[in-house]
Amino acid sequence: MNLTLQNFMSSISTESPSSNGKYAIEARNLNLYYGSFMAVKNVTLPIERQKITAIIGPSGCGKTTMLRSFNRMNDLVPSAHSEGEVLFMGQNINDPGVDPVEVRRHIGMVFQKPNPFPKSIYENIAWGARINGFRGSKSELDDLVERSLRSAALWDEVKDKLQQSGLSLSGGQQQRLCIARAIAVKPDIILMDEPCSALDPIATLKIEELMRVLAKDYTIIIVTHNMQQAARVSDFTAFFTMDEDRAGYLKEFGVTTQIFTYPHEKLTEDYITGRFG
Amino acid sequence: MPRETLDAKIRHLIDEILVLDSMIEQTTLDSVDALKRRDTEAARRLYAYDDVVNAKRFEIENDCIATIATQQPVMGKDLRLLASILEIVGELERMGDYAKGIAKICMMIGDEPHVKPLIDIPRMAEISVKMLHRAIGAFVARDVETARSIPQQDDEVDALYNQVYRELVAIILANPSTIDRANHLMWAAHNLERMADRVTNICERTIYVVTGELKEIESSDDEYSKFRE
């Protein structure tokens, strides 16, 4: 039975046994390929609702590929394909009938480099909402823009210059604008791919504190090279590494305090103590 | 720039220190009270309660290590504070062992009458507990002045200890059959004297957190000072 995700979601009024229970999204036995190259091998990774899960690991271990599989961003790479399942609301998002655009409305993304639209701060929020079906009045749209900017801890800094270009903001502010844009469409999950790598330490800490606040309402998955950041900000940590065939795989997954104080795997220990990677 | 996650974790750790402190204060007073009344039933309960104290200490220690590992307070006051919390929970847990030791002494004495009425030992417990209470308060408030002043009270505890010691030696000399019972009371007094000494260590950590200075607070009646010349 092929359903669009939208149809599927509207067909369930309450959490059914087929949904993912306490998990917002869940990879099961997932293999990801670029052509014949296996980039990620046999990953089973359950992501808890309204928690922050960090994906860490050395360069080339498939962290970003893994992250992008959670909202079908890999579809944009022609040679990419997958095996296994990514379950969201009990539905495999890779099923042929599922609309990837609809998936991305529920599972938003914030990228490494802040990428606001070359439009006003106001329009950065409003435009995304409109194309995702927002049909409210002007004042309702104003409310949405304000709410989103407040949620992204940016409102006080921009409320007097909403018509200025989003590109006029500092890097940290631009990234928070992108977060505001992502949450304006009320996603369930926000994927963050190295969201602070282009930011200075102060802007980084601001985003991290913002993530903690956002985790009260949203599920967040973050990929980061900065394991201190993973330690500071996340509830769960998934450590990826790669095999001799260069395929990335999940070596250890657990509560962040456990991973950073007594990892069970020697490779994890070596990585978090800076002895490898 | 606030670090709300780290600050919240520190606030939680401080709350937990206050919980552990109140456990120690109560168990110390209760142990001495049980000894005074020769209540072996209460002593048994207090002896077993040390497991609860130990578990709380390890819980705080684990939380503190996890906070250091995940929040990385690599510099300054936050790091000094967390390092001091690790030290202080160790001190508190040792004080819990002293209370447990007094409960054990109570069980060992059993129904036998005390060789003297217990007046100075409960007084020692009262002063030690007050010192501890003030020391933890000073730590929480990062109050260096109070922290510096508390160890002077240790002199009172030492004076009471010396008095108890002299009295018990006199009793033993007068009637050697009292040696076991007198010796038990000497241990109880010694435990309380050690407890007050450990309060000084907590005060030193408060000074360290605020000033960065790691230094022993000299006690005015340090009995060994004459050997240092």
C-alpha cells in the first residue's frame, strides 16, 4: 500500500501501534550507497522524541549521509540509493509513494553555512511558510514571523529591522534566522548539519543554548565534528566510524553522559579522548 | 554570555551537596544521641544508613564527572567549583563514616553503663555540626570571610576533646576495669574531633573557589606546630 506521507499522517488521529512510539524517527538496517560505493552500512538508530541526538565520528564516516537520509536529502544526489527503512510515524519515508517534499516539511534542515534567502528578514520566514501552504491573514503571518523569530532567540535583535536583508545579519544571527525559517513550518524534527562550524565561540554557545530550548518542542539531530559540542548539547550520542572498505557504520550509541564518561567501545574511547580521528 | 545548561547543572549539584550535608548533620547528632541513651536499636539503623550516604556521595560524584566531561568548564571558577565539589563530597562521606563509627561504638557498649555522664561529647557533636552547617553555607554563598572564620571554632572542639581525654584517662587509672568502655568513648570523641578538622578542609575549598588560592588554613592550637621550627 503506497500512501503519500500527508495522506498517511491525516489518516491517523492518535498514535497507533504502527507508529514509532517514543521514537520520532528510526533507521532500521539502513544501507546507503553512492553508486556502487557503500557509504553507510547496516545502521539501526532510534531517535527519541524531543531529545537532541548527536552524530559524531571521524571525517568520511558517513555522518552527513546518515543525517540526510532522515529527510531524503540524498535523493538530490543522482547516484544515491538506500536499502532498509527510515520509519517516521510508522511509515518508511523511502517508500515509493511518499512525497519527499512533504517529508522535508515535517523534517526540516539547518545547514553548515547559514543560507538565508537574499530577501528581507521578514520574507525569509514568511516565504517558506507561504510555499508550505500558509493561508492566514497578514496579521496572522506577522504573528508567525514574530513567534518563529522569538523561538530562535532572534526577535529582540531584529524586531526593528525586519525589512532589512537577511544577509545583512552576522553569521550567528543568520544561522538563527535559518533556524527560525525551519521552525516556522512547524516541523517535527530539525536536522542540523554542523550548524556552528562557521561561527565564532560566542555565537556557537548561543546556538547551543537555543538548541536546548528548542528540544522542549522539537526533536533535533545534529551532526558535528566538534565532539565537545556533542557532549555539551546532546542527550544521546551516536558514534560512527568506518570499516576497512570505507563504509561508515554505527560503532556505539548511548546516553551522552555514558558515551563521554565510560564508553563501552575502545574505539569510542580513543576517539573522544583525541587518540584517533 | 550565560551558559544556562552548565549553570543549571551546577545549581543541581549544589542542591545535592545541601542534601548530603543535611544527611550528615542529622546522622551525626542522632548517633551521639543514640550513644548517650545507649539506644542500640537506633544505632543499628544509623549504622545501616551509611549505605544511603555512600550512594548519595557516588551519585553526586558521577553527576559532577559527567558535567565536567560534557560541559567542559575548562577554565576559571566553574572548573574550581566542580573540582571542589568532588573534594567536598569525599569529606562529607568520611564524616558519615565517623557517624557510623559512633553508631558502632553504641552497639559495642550495648547495655553497659557509661563510665561518665555524656556531656562534653554531645557538646562536641553540636559544635562540629554547627561548623559544618556554616561551612557548607559559606561554600554555597562563596563567602570567603565566613570560610576563613570557621576553623577558629575548631579550637573549642579540640579543647573539649582534650578534656574528655584527660577525664577518661583519669577514670581508667582509677579503675582499670573500665578500660574498654572508656576507650570506646575516647573513639567517639576522636571521631568528632576529626569531623571538625574535615570542616576546615571544606572551608579551604571555598577559599579556593573564590580566590584560586590552594592553601591550608592554619589552626591556632595546632599541637604539632612546635615540631615545625
